[in-house]
Amino acid sequence: MLPCSDRTSSEALKPLKKPKTPDLDRKNSFNSIQAYLSLQCLHHPRTWLILAVFFLQIVLLLMARSIPASVPRARRHFPAPSTPPAAAANPLCTATVYVYDLPPILNTDLLRNCSELNPWVSTCEAYSNNGFGRKAAGLSGIVPDNLTHAWYWTDQFALEIIYHNRMVNYRCRTLEPESATAFYIPFYAGLAVGKYLWLNYTAEDRDRHCRTMVEWVRDQPHWNRSNGWDHFITMGRISWDFRRSQDTDWGSSCIYLPGMRNVTRLLIEKNPWDYFDVGVPYPTGFHPSTASDVATWQDFVRTRRRTTLYCFAGATRGFIKNDFRGLLLSQCYNDSESGSCRVVDCGGSKCANGSSAILEAFLGSDFCLQPRGDSFTRRSIFDCMVAGSIPVFFWKRTAYYQYEWFLPGEPGSYSVFMDRNAVANGTSSIRGELEKISREEVRRMREKVIEYIPNVVYAKPGEGLVGIRDAFDVAVDGVLRRIKKQEGGYKW
């Protein structure tokens, strides 16, 4: 579907006009010619045939100029299927988005050179299929046969590609920047910096692409309209990968560059104290094509027989002192002997981008343990919820302070929170705490999780699902609300 282009003038969207007819007094012109020809024929009869032909040509010319042209003018062709219907024609569009056509070096060239994005392995397969990755295999007997088409092994860092493909087909996209409510910057910030996070690359290497993007956007005529308040971007890594304060620190300094201060940033993990950071769900492997796919999946996980109390999919972090994940893994192994816990040991890269073992564990368990990952959040939260399992959190920043637009406002309605210190010192047993929850309460929490599945998945069609808002719709609607709220208000 990509690359796409917005280099389209507003003139190209206007209906073709008929050629203007010159202001001629056709009656007088005809009489003058007739008089002249009569005079010539009286003195030179032999010239009659030639003049008659000449006269006929003039008459035909005048008649032709008064007839509307039957051959249409050449139109500019927009890249299909990237060009959506005019947003103004959609009565549901109270706000519109203009998608910048960035230099290819900032997005599509990065994707085209996917084998260079990671210093160790090629990411071409991971970012194929418009960011969904390769089709999931090995799910026979785990998911309904009529839904296997909706499953992919999607990379957790593919957010920028997925959003870009959705934005160019967005129902409220406008091709006229003058009328836009908001401006989307399709920069692949995470892909651009990923290669340079490791080995001996310099701070300049890690900042180069973002600096180029900021300079380009600030040169656009509509930037100064609000100094960036009406601009937004997707950054497919955690916020901390773009917040380098010193050259010797981790990551890029993209968020701190001049011009980025007022831009709304959609990230898989936000800084809870930065208004312009918005946490959005990690991509999962489930990408429904229709509203029926969603309903079928919800019914499936609702009626699924779950034989295990809880499960844990993860790996230890041996380099971390008092590694809490290692403690959970140990408890789960102990409880697996009684059948209360199911373990999926993800040591190494066995669980990269999901696996059938993880999905099967979540589908068969009432609860799934969700400690913090390498940062406060982890993709497993959403894999767990898509499977209809109830997440158990140990840090409030893992979900409650991250994804407010996408999850229920009352944390206890869909999840369990445990005191990690009590678990670590042995005064609280995970199994014991979960067994205290009644079956009716479990059913109620699971129903809330299932209700919110559409909010945390990214649909497969570029235009989204009819009648259902997915995670993309929730995110963009939220951005447009906050931009419209600021119109005429205080700007930083």
C-alpha cells in the first residue's frame, strides 16, 4: 500500500470546467464573411469552390467552439488505494487530518532497506504485510478455523507502519491542508533509531533522521499556524528511547529537539508526566477484517473452557538484582505441579513476536501475570486481554497510568492489582490471592476484558471496520478531540 503521496494541489480535486467561449458577436461575424464572399464571386467566379471550402471551415470552427468538449482533460492520478473519499462528503467527519508527504528517507526508504534496520538480523519479514508481519502458523485447533486469516506474528515495534497505512486511508483524511484540523507526520522514528541504539554509533547518528524531519516540518507553511499544536506523530518505541539528555546516554534526543515540544506523540509506552505523550496499545497478532471477525472472536474467548487458574509467559532478567520476573516464574513452576499455573518460559528469543504456546496459555487461563517488562509496560498485556484472560498487575505504571483512552476507567473492573513487595517477601501468595476471587467476579471481569477487545486491536482493512472502533480509531479520535479543545486556547 505504501509509499503514498499527498503532493496534490487543491485544484486537482475541483470539477473540470468547460472551456470558456470567446466573446464573439457570432451573427455579425457571419454576415461580414458572407458579404465578402459574394463580392469575390461576382468578379472571380473561378474562386468560388476554394472560397466555399474556406467558408465551410470557418463555420465549422465557430460551431465547434460553442460545443462543450467531449474529451476530458488529463487528471492527476493519486496513488490507489491510498486516496480516500473526500472527507467533506462524510457527515461523520467533524474534524479532518492532512497527511504530510515526507521525503522517502524518513519512512518508505527505511522500510525498503529493512535488512539494515537491525545490526544482527533482517527485519524485512517482521515488517511485511503493511506492518502486520508474516501470517501466523501453527494455530490449527487453537483458534477457530474461520479466524486463522486474522492472525499474524506482528512485531511489537511495527506501530509506525500500521498507523501510516491506516492514515492514508483514513475516512476523515483531507487532501487540502488549508481545511485540515490536524496534521499527521508519518515519520518512522522507531525504525530510524533502532539500528543506532547498539554498538558504537554516535549521538549524531541516533538524532540524524529526527533532526531532518523536524527541520522539514517546520518549513511547511501550516506549521506556524499553531507552532505544532495541531500536529501528531506515531513513535513505535517507548518514550524513553527518544529522551536522551546527554550524548553518552541511551537513545535519541528526538522529543527534546526544538519543534517537537508541542507535537502529540503516540507511543507504546508514554512518560505519564508529559501531556504530549499518549500511550497506545502494542500491536498484537489479531487483526480482524470485519466486525463479524471481532464478534466471532469475542464469543470464542467468552465460551472457552479454561482449566488453569493463572499463567505466566516471560523470562528471567538475570542481570537485575532481585529479579521479580524470576520470582514469578519460580512461583508459577511450583504451582504447575498442582495444575494451578501454566508456564511459558520465554528465555532467549523463543517468544519473539508471539507464539502459539503463549496464545494457548492465555486462552486456557483465568488470569495472566503481567509484571513490568524491560520498561514499565510489555506487549504481553494486550496479548493476554485479546485472549480473554484477566491481567494481574504489580506496577500501576504498567497499564493504569498508560492507556487511559483504551481501557476501562475502573481498574478493578477488568484486572487484579497485587502488592509486589508482599509477593516478594512471601507474605502474599499469588495462587492464594487469586483463589479468593469468586467465580462470579471472575466472570464479570472477563466480560469487561472481552468488551474492550476492539479497543486494543488494529484492524486489517486500511479503512478500518464498519461499525466498530479499533485501537487506531480510538487513538486518532482522542488526538482530534484534544486538538479541537485547544483551538483558540493557550499554546506553548
